[in-house]
Amino acid sequence: MTEVTLTDSNAAAEQMAKLQNQLQQWAKEYYENDSPTVEDAEYDQAYKHLQELEAAFPELIQADSITQQVGGQQVKSELPKVQHEVPMLSLGDVFSFEELSNWMANTQKSFNENLAYNAELKIDGLAISLIYENGKLVQASTRGDGNIGEDVTKNIKQIKSIPSELNEPISIEVRGEVYMPKDAFVALNSSRERDGLPTFANPRNAAAGSLRQLDPKITKQRKLASFLYQAVDATEILNVTTQSDLLERLSSLGLPTNTTNAVVTNTADVESYIISQTNNRDNLSYGIDGIVIKVNNLNYHEELGNTVKVPKWAIAYKFPPEEAQTIVLDIEWTV
Ligand code: NAD
């Protein structure tokens, strides 16, 4: 009996190490070089398998496992580094209505009242933090490894829709997504192809590659845009109590926000929101890779807290890959 467990555990450890190496390599290509070599679905499948193995063999979880880190390894670009006072996290994800409904039921357990959620589009770009002091934009940074990001202040100032001054002289850190509109992506890749330069794999990587530049002039040419959806200490500074009101308040400050959100209170409504947004996906001028469901009451965010990597008050429902494809992984696993 002991022997069998030992063998399983050895086999699992070997598979986990293989997956870990492969995922770290893909994450480096994706986050550091902005140049992925595999589809997101293939990455997600391998990641999920590693999570399953870690759940089955918790004693084998490595402290530096990719499942315990935001955004791969620490950023190694030449851009100056910025320490985030409040870590910038990733999002947990689900891939089916059933998983989403389980997440909602589980989140509901801690509360007596029926929870409301704000459903938002998951913008396919890269996370950004903007710090305004007395209404003036003083610092912009990428998420990096969640604790240390890259200073992209000069580059962010090249994005027309991001105001260098808010409508009110307040001091606040707001967060959101920088993205490249679909038409700008197509035009950029065509011109790179003409110039014999490597093209970007998708708008997300093009946005990241365009923002993480040492020369802000290059960023300026790339026609990036942004949506903001979060603020640090929002309840105190902005006097709002819900995520849906926060979006409106950010907009009143002059920040670009996405207005397709909806407040939903049950799984049926979340599902119909997801279905209608999925059907409308191709009509949007920007890419989305899923829907984010957030507990609407901001006071509950603190109560629910975070893991080292993701908030417990939000989840991303990820769209299946756009073109049906058979994913063949070059790592074999059996557990
Ligand atoms: P993620 O992109 O799946 O989700 C978290 C991010 O969503 C947040 O940090 C935020 O930037 C963004 N976001 C967009 N809209 C939002 C909204 N309305 N509210 C809140 N957040 C919003 O997570 P991640 O950690 O950035 O990246 C992991 C994913 O990246 C993987 O699931 C995989 O799909 C992809 N990836 C792919 C490769 C590859 O080689 N293809 C490698 C690494 C990662």
C-alpha cells in the first residue's frame, strides 16, 4: 500500500515538474517577450492539470509554483520598476456554467442576504495601475509579478483616452486594462508584415508589446485605448459602495469605462448575460476573452479577501477557443 502511494506520488512529482517547466517557459514567452508560442487554451489546459495534481498531492506544491504567482516570473525588462502598495492580482477562472454556478453558490455561503454581482466584459489587454495626485496623473505601471511592475508613465501619457488630469482634484489609484482596438491591431500587423517584421500573435500581446516600450514615441503610434474598472480604497475615497456605482463614478472623473456591465442576482441571469455578450462579441471594436463576475457590494470584497494570486470576490468565465481545435499537449499525464 505504502509502495503504491510512493510510486503515485513520484509519478505525480515528475509530471508536476514537467508541467511547471513547460508553463514557466510559455509564461516567459507571453509575459516577458509578448510573444506566445501556444494558444491560451493549451496553456489553460496544462495549468488546470497542474492545479488538479496540486490538489491531489498538496504536499508536493512548490512555493514558487506558477499557480502561486501572478504573471509568471519577475519582470526582466529594462523599464524602471515600481512597487505596488496593494498587490495587483490575477483572476480565478472557470470554463463552464456549471463551474460558475458552483463558484457563486460557494461565495454565497458566507452571507445571509442574496448576493448581487456585477457582470463585466473581460477585456483582452494588460492590467494597468494609474496613480493620480490632486487630480494629476503622476505614475502608471504594469502589473508585473503583482508586487513589482514596470513604470510606463511616459508611455501611458501617449494614450489619448487616459486623462492626464481628472475632473476633480482627488488623489487615488485606479486600475484597469490597456488594450489595442481590433482595427489598430490589423493595421499594425499589416504594416509590420510589409516591413518584414514579426507580427503580433493577438491584440493582447500587441497591446503589451506596444506599452512596454522604452521609447514612448512607439507607444504613441500604436493607438492603444483603455477601460478602468477598479480603485484602491474606493469606498473611502469615492464614497461608493458597489462595483456598478464605482464604474459610474470613475466615468464621472473623466476616466474611460466600459458600459456593458449588468447587475445580476442569480445564475440564470448571469448565463443570459454571458450568452448575449458572447453573441455580440464580434461586433465589438476590441477583443474580450471572457466575462468577469464580481460581488457587487464593495464592503464584501474585504470580507472575502484574496488568495496569494486571485481575489475571492471575483471570477473570470473564460470563453472557449474561437475556432474549434483539438489540443494536443506534448506532455503526457495519467493522474
Ligand atoms: P487573466 O488574463 O486570465 O485574468 C486576469 C486579468 O484580467 C486581470 O489581471 C485584468 O488585467 C484582466 N481583466 C480584464 N477585464 C477585467 C475586468 N473587467 N475586471 C477585472 N479584471 C479584468 O489572468 P492573467 O494572470 O493575466 O493571465 C493568465 C492567462 O493568460 C491564462 O489563462 C492564459 O489564457 C494566458 N496566458 C497564455 C500564455 C500562452 O502561452 N498562450 C502564457 C501565459 C498566460
